[in-house]
Amino acid sequence: MREYKAMATNLVSLIMNFLTPDMIGRIASALGLDRNDTSSAIDAGVPALMAALAGVATKPGGPQKLADAAKQEVSTLDKFAGMLGTATQTTSITERGSRMLSSLLGNRDQTALESAVGKFSGLGSSAGGSILGALAPVVMGAIAQQQGPRGLDGSSIANLLSGQKDNIVDALPSGFGKLLGGTGLLDSLGDSAKRAAMAGGEATRAAAASVARTIDDTRRSGVETVSTSTNWLMWLIPALAIAALLIYLLGRPTEQVVQPGVTPVQSLNVGGIDLGKQVTDSISSLRTTLGGITDPVTAQAALPKLQAATAQIDKVSGMVGQLSDTQRRTLSGVVSPLMSTLNPLFERVLAIPGVAEIVKPTIDLLKTKLATLTV
């Protein structure tokens, strides 16, 4: 799971803390979905729902609709875990949440949201809709809890959501804003969200322009060299081939922002799942989690995240057999250098008094899983 800023009124943080790894696993199991994909969908779905509801609050009659919906979910957070007992109960929750979203957002915006979450997580629109349906009562329940019984009026809820804009923007996963671009669902968040949605496309265009300039410079240099050397083709043709390869790679859609120290992986799709993204996201999250461990208390709090990262890496290692030899070498070439940055973090954490007994079994398993990706 991603980490969120700890602020007293940060609703995204409150909701994500409420949705424990155990609860996410139960949701995934009840819906018959992969746990890691469900986690990705929730990471995107919570801030996306918040953004959509913030938009509802700006429309005529919208605040009152939100207040009416929140009043129906006053006790949801207290009872939600018990509602996940069976697939039938979970389906009942998702259907109720879907009806709520249809009433608040309208069919067009609801469909756009389901499509974006489904595409980001790799689960598809239908499963994305189910997860959003399950999340809707939780989000409204958190709003109701934050406001209290006396604050469940339209204007108070509108003010609450207006104050969450920065938190929502910060919580949107890398690349997800781009999937919502053009839907209008981010309009209520202001220019920062719009810039985030456009960032991927602008970066790709800038990179392509840079490569185009490289080709042009190479071509001009080649022309000049023709007059003085008969061997210009020996270097010009390879240079153009490299430039063409760069255009191909840089022109591909980008769904993520590469973290410092994490190398992007290209062309590692298996069954519609980008293994490169899975690896880089997991390692980025892992580095952040390890860096936050300073004592037994923080180690215990970080354990579920370490276990989630282990499950994500295990999922990738289980699909390595479907990669070609070239793809395996590419993946190994990415993971191997990163182990030199992770190992010092592992050692630092395990050296903290009282921490090793909490996280060492998980770290040992994680190191084993990562090692399988370097073969």
C-alpha cells in the first residue's frame, strides 16, 4: 500500500488506515479478485472517489445529496468488517454502493471512474466498479464520522471536501491522473490535479522532441562528414538505428513516475500485466517502508506493508516463466543493481534493537523472492 501524509483531517489517510491488509484481502477474496490488484484498485479508487465527491459538492443541489448519503452511512465504519463475512454480503455492499454512486455522480461519471480504476489496476471496468461500490459506503462513512451527527448538513460537508483537495491530489497514484484526464472528475481539485493528469503526455512529447533533435543533429553531422570521409555510413547508420529505438521506447504510454534509484522496465507485459511496473512500484514502496522503521513500534506498523511487498514480488516471480530469455535478462538487469541499495536498508533495520524478531522472517522471505528475479 502507498503511504499517506498523517494529518488529523486527512480523510484519504483515515480511510486508507481503516482499510487494513486483512480487510483488503477479504474484499478481494469475496469478489474473486487478486489481492495485489485489488490493493492497487483501492489505492486509486479512494482518492478518485474523494475527487468525484468534491466535484458533486460544487454543483447545484450536490451538497444536500452528499449530506443525505452520509446520513445513511453513519455507522458503516463500525460494521463494515462484519459485512465482509461472505461473498453474498460483500455483493450486497457493492450493489448498495454502486447505487449510491449512480445517484451522486450520474452514469457517465460513474462509468468513467470505473473504467479508470479498472485499467489502472488491470482488473477491468466490471471489477473496478465492484471495488468502487465497496468503497463508496466506507468513504461516505468516513465523512459522516469526521463531521459528527451535528455536522451532517450540505454546507459543512462541502467545506470539508473543499479542504481535502491537496490531500486528494497527493494521494493520486502516479499515472492514474492521466487516466482521468478529460473526464472532468478532477476539475474540482484545481490546476495542480490537471497538471498531474497532463504530466505523462508532456514528458513523452518532450522526450520525443529531444530524440528528434538528436536525429537532426546526427543527419547534419553526417552530411558534413560525407565531404571529408568515405566511411560516414559506418557510424551514421548505427546512430540513426539507436535514435529510432529511443523514439519507439519514449513514445510508448507511460503510467508511472520513476522513483529515485528505481530503474524503469520496458516491454515486460504478461497477460496484460506490466511486470516491470509491478517490480518498480513494489521496490519503491519497499524502500520507503524500510526507511520508516526506527524502533519495534514502527517495525510492527510496517510489517503488513513488507508482507504486501513480498506478495507482490512473489506474484511477479510466479510469472517469470512466461517471459522470453531477453525479457528475463532485462528484468534481472533491473533488479540486480537495486539489491545493492536494498541490502544496506535490510541490514540497518535488522540491527535496530528489538526489530529483527518482528520483521526478519518477512525480510528473509522477501530477499529470497527478489533473488529469483535476478537469475
